[in-house]
Amino acid sequence: MSKAPFTAILLITEMVGSLNHLMPLALTALSAYVVVDFLGGAPTYTSLLENMQLKRTLTTFSDNNHLFSLPIFNDSLIANQQVKNIKWTAQTLLINIQRGEHQLVPNGDTIIQVGDTLQVSTNQAGYQQLQQYL
């Protein structure tokens, strides 16, 4: 949790030279935290960092590969499995997982669920092998 709003409250109180604004500023900051938690907001700089890392991975993996979307259905062999337990084909990179309205950057412990859409970077042969496996 960021402490920037509380630092701002203290700075404004110091600049104004009065404690009259302390309570309204504190209530505003508290209500902002409640709204962000209720709406499921993510920290801005963390989201930007994840996007930068994703773009770096996309550009350095391979020029021959293409991005494919693979939906996960009920009868899929990889549904409810961790990413590290799946036998990925060579030259295949799992970029992200679209889960509802959220995009997840997967790691080995991420569990693939029914209804997810996988963004996979691979060549045409790898895509055909993945289609058969799924």
C-alpha cells in the first residue's frame, strides 16, 4: 500500500500551518483507498512495469514466431493445471492469460482455469502441436 496520500496530508498541513484541513484530507484519502480496493484497482507503476516486461519478452523471443490466442475449454487437458506441469512445445512462450477482464502475467505456479484465453508466441508448427495437445 502506498503512503503517498498520507505524506501529502502532512505536507499540506505543514504548508498551510493549520490542522483545520487534517481531518477532511484524511477522510478523503481513506475513502480513496476503500474505493480502489472495492473496484480492484492495481498500483499504477506495478502495472506499467509488468507491461514493460511483457513488451521486452515479446521483442526478444523470436522474429519467426507469431502470437496466437488459445481458449481453454472444459475438456482441455491443461485445465486446472499449473503452467510448470504442462509439456510446452519447443519455441513456445506463454505470454499472458486473459481471465475475464483481467490479464495475468503467468509464472510456473499459475493455474490455468477453464474459460481462460492463453496468449502464446510460437511458430506455425508449434501452434499445430499445441492445438492437437489441447
